[in-house]
Amino acid sequence: MAFADSNSAELASWRDTVTRFLADEVEPHYEKWEKAGIVPRELYDKLGAAGLLCVDLPEEYGGSAAPLAFSFAIAEESARLGYMSLTSNMMMHSDIVAPYILHLGTEAQKQKYLPRMASGECFGALAMTEPGTGSDLQAIRTSAVPDGDGWRLNGSKTFITNGQHAGVVIVAAKTDAKAGAKGMTLFLVDTGQPGFRRGRNLEKIGMHAADTSELFFDDVRLGPDAVLGRLGGGFGHLIDELPRERLMLAVAAVAHAEGALQRTIEYVTSRKAFGQTIASFQNTRFELAKIKTDIETTRAFYEKCCRLYEEGKLDVPTAAVLKLASSEMEGRVVDACLQLFGGYGYMAEYPISRYWTDARVQRIYGGTNEIMKEVIARSLVGR
């Protein structure tokens, strides 16, 4: 089933399964989790038991070998309902970390991690960003030096999604400080190993329940089987996997904007001012028309990119265009929606306020939009 079949009865039934799970297991508790700043670990066991993690993995690794659209539907439905903290956590685990291991791992690494990731037993994180480096991956200082037949890892990472709950972390580290981009290697680090330490769960202005952590590595001893992919190939591997990561950000952005629009329509058709519904005012109607147009044009490009990804043709510049366009659209849409709520939109008790704060990071993580513009420009005119 290709992305062109996104309206199939089978996929519609799958979406119903996802939304029922969210209604039963997430909706009653989500506000509490947002206030606590973290989703409880046991939710991931429930997600795994329900078959909602890593669904597009091959069956031999614990997945369902489902088409890509089924994996994306999980992120879409949670984002549409405004559960962006959970969306972020699940996407990092199922749609970023698991594909890294599937595409780059040895058979032993796949067998060790992927079935446990699909079941929810082992949650995954990707540790690239460091204090002071931001989007400049070549400037990282975390290092792995040879130690016997293995490695000794030292350094720190920050802004790491799933850092508090992760059982395995893919860590980018320098293995040759003089080799530039070719001196970076990826490692699989079990979080139970001596020397690994989780820092604080960082407090953010939005997506509060999406645990975002500092991680520390103090003489962590890694065996030779901890290298993921090629020695010195880390930077290239990161570039190769960026299209799916940025595609996932667009998945969330489009669905999140759609959810904000739906909540706004419900509000303006029931809220009255000056003796009539807000929806009857021309300004409201025109704003809704602009919002709908913005979402639909972005969705069309997003679906095109989904098809390109399935065909192995989604390149880094096109993925950057998609990330830039979708996150900017999301920002415009949720801001316009909040405006239509008037003063109530600024009140935390109204979900539209959470859509607004949660959307802001989309223009920052996965590579800032300024970096996206540079990537796109280089593909057009070079450096």
C-alpha cells in the first residue's frame, strides 16, 4: 500500500484503533502528565502491547511490516488531538531511532534492540546536540577513544528527547578529532552501563510532558559491538537519515495544524458576540478560509514527499524544504487560530493555548529553519 492509498478502509480502521487507544489511555491523564513534565514509563508498555510502536519494522524484528502510512497515522492522530509531547516521544522512538538501527545495525544489534523496542520494553533516544554546538554537528566534543578491543566514551549531550526513559541511546561521538566530518562515529549505548548518567529533565515553554534531558557519559566502557554503522561514518549516517526525521516533523506539523483548525471551528460556531456567532463575521470566515488553504497546500507537498521517501528519492534539500514549509505553516495556523479565540485563547484551560506553545519548537528542533534555508540555498547556488 503506497501513500496514495491513504484513504483506504484498512487505514481508516487503523486510525480508529489509534484514536480509541488515545481516548482510553491518554485523554484522561494528559493534563496531569503535562503538569508533571513527563509521560509515565508504563504508557510505552501499553503502546507496545497495543501494537502501536515500530509498526513498519519487519515481522522478524517485532514489527507488523505495515506500510509507512500506518506508522505516520499514529503520529498524525496524536498530534491532531494536541498530544504533541507524546507525538514527539513516539516519533523519536519508532520513526527515528528504530530506523537507524534497522538501516545501519548488524544482525546481532537488530535482534538485541528492535524486538524490545517494538514491545515497549526498551525505549530509544538519539543524542547529537551538545551544549554550545546546536545544529553544528561537526563541532561536537563528546569523544570515544580506543580502549582494549572496545571504546571509552566521555562527554555530554543536551535537549535529548526521551532522555529520562531511554533504555538505549544512539550517541554521536568523535573517534578522530583531526578527521573533521569523517571523524565522527555512532554508538549504541545501553543506559544501564556504569558511567552513564541522566541529568535533569529540562523545563520548556511547551511540550511539557515530552521529557527532554541532559545526558552525561563518564568513562562509559563500550564493546566493539557498540559501533552503529561504519567507523568514522557517523556524520554521513546522520545525513542519510535526516529525510525521514524531517518528514516526521512535517507529519506532526500538518496534523497539529488540522487539529487546531478543527477546535477553532467548533469554538467560533458556538461562541457568540454582538448577538451572532463569531463564525458569521466575514473576518472569521476569511481567516478560516486562509487557514484551510495554508494547511491543504502544505499537505499536498507533504504527501508528495511521503511518496518520494517510499521510493527512496527524498533527498536532503527537499526534506529541508518540507521541514521549513510545514513548520512555518504550523506556526501561522496555530497563531491565527488562537487569535480567533480572543482572550480565551490565551487561557491555559483552553487547549488552543497548548497548540500554540507546542508548535513553537517545530521551527527549532530537527535543525533550525535558518539551517534549512542554508541547506536549500546550497542546493541551488552552492556555497
